[in-house]
Amino acid sequence: MKILIITYDFLPDTIGAGMVAYLYANHLTELGYDVSVLSKEYSNPVKNTKFHYLQVGNSKLGGHFWLYDWGKYLKNMNLDQYDTIILNQSNLPVVFGKYFGLSVLSKIIVLIQGLEVEWLYRNKKMSSAFIHSIFRFEYYHRKCLLNCRKIVSVSEFHKQKVITAANLECIKDKFEVVYTGIEKNLFYSTMSSFRKENDLENKEILVSVSRMVKQKGYLEMFSVFKRVVKRDSSFRWVIIGDGSYLEEFKREVQTDRLSEYVIFIGGKTREELKYYYSMADCFWLLSNYDECLPLVYLEAQACGIPAIGRNKGGTRETIRNNETGFLVDTEEECVELILNRSYKNISKKAIKEFVDLFDEWEAAKKLIS
């Protein structure tokens, strides 16, 4: 079987959707399929892949004309050679809905995992909404979903969100939930020298990994952490990640004279993360986003530590409340859980049994079934 995976973002970008496309391409190739990947153009593209790799360049008018650029490129491709076409990001069904008919749409699998609802169906920006209306983005996106082979969602939460926003109850049976698998060759419990090297052997360590943006909940987490260390000074918070909010948040920590308690590591590769997860007592991230399926909670649990997250969105499908971690509704609840060290009552066996359900190879098989 010949499979074409089309993704706007790809490596070297390590954002969620691009990484998902890369992992699926590798797994499907290993399973024996003839896989090609098509992405936007990169000046330093990933090389030496086991799959075929193509890129769509921007026109002289720039990347804002992606609909035209991608439509022109795809119309010049021989799509008949592919048995299955997987669309990995929310703008791509718009392209196929505009430029292609049923013969192509009927062999498409649409993978929904991002901002389909916010970008297309509930866009609050007047300028964007006007452009979407002129170019009929919502119409073409819905046309593709109505006529594609199947629609795969990464969580039950996101499936229902898209069905409701796009008024797709009529085809709800076409939707299938396939949980994205964890890279178990990267995320597992291992020895770490971090505590010894940083004189933290007798401390309680909380760890967070994410892009450093406000919406990831860092202000609320800092509010919780200040109350925790005021009552128990043995706690330390290790933060891994880079982003637009990092420097501002560092200043917040310095202003409150808590630099001794909050340790900034900066960005780390995915291969390095297991050493930081493994040395910690608990992972926490109180993201304010309606996350589709935030893998970071699962990756932490795969390294043997409990996780704390908000009781909302797809986060609820990445933590079994009171079994592998905790889903919290309020800051007060979070403060008490941490101070009581409730995470120490979580069974390592329960965590392992849960994360084993998120198998990357089974996910690849289900995706194209």
C-alpha cells in the first residue's frame, strides 16, 4: 500500500503536529508500507529518512498564499498512485475541499488534533473571520470531512468538540478516536544524576515541561507554588522549556525572591527529557488551553512519576484521577495535594499499566485500518 502523509509543519519544527506526522511516517514505514511525506518548505529539512520526503515551496507572494501554493502543487501531483492520503493539520482539508472531488476525497483520512474549532468554526478575530468567509475556508473544510474515508481524533474530547462546532452529527460514525502513542524508546524510568549534581537529594521536586507561554498556566502554578513553599521549604520546582514568556516569568520569580526554589533548565531535546522526569517526584502543568491530547503528561508517567493537570479538555484522558495522578479544579486543591505529598500514594504499577495503553505501533495500525 502506498501512503501519502500531508502535514504543514514537520521536522526540524518539534511542535506537536509535525512530530506526530514524523512518528507516523516512521512507524508505517517500519510496518512495511510505502510512505511519502509532503510538508511546507524548510531551509534545513530532515534528511536520511526511511520514507520519501517532498516539500511545497512558497510562491513569490509569500506564505500567506498557502491555499493557492498547496492547491497548485497538489494538482500537479499524481495522487492516483496513492491508496491512502492522511491529512495531518487543520488547513489541509480546506485545500482538498477546494481543489479535489470525490475520487480523491474518498481515500483521505483526516487527522484532527489541533485548532480546527478555534481557527475555522469559532474564530473571534474579525480580520481572520472576514478572510475565512471570503475564501470559504469553513465550507471547504466541512466538505472534505463529509466526503473523506474517515476522521481520526486524538481524544474523545476533541472528537465531540469538532462534531459540535462543525455540525457533523450526521457523520459521527465516521469519527474514530486513536490515542497517539508514546515513544517508549525515549520515555522510560532511568537513573539520573541531577539531584546529586544540584544538591537536591533531600528535596521534593516538582517538574514542568512545556513551551513557556502564559496560557500554559504558569501564573496560576506560581501562585500555588508560593503557598506551598511558604508552608514547606523543602519543595523545588524544575521548569524545562523555552518561549516568549520565559524572561518575564524569571523576573516574577526574582521579584518574589524565590530563585532558590524555582530552577530554570531551558529547552532540552526529547532524548534528554527522561533524565529530568525520572529524578522528579511529580510532574505538574495547569494548562489553560483546551488541550486535545497533551502527551507531556503521558511522557512523564511513562518515566514512572505521577502527573497533576487541570480537570478539563483532553488532559482528562491522559491522567486517571487518583490512580496515576490528579485532575484538579482549583488552586486550593492543588496546594493541598502537593503539601500532603499525595502523589507518593500513587502506584508505579498503576502508572505503567495506564501508559502501556498508549502504544505507538497500535496507534499507527489503527490510523490506517
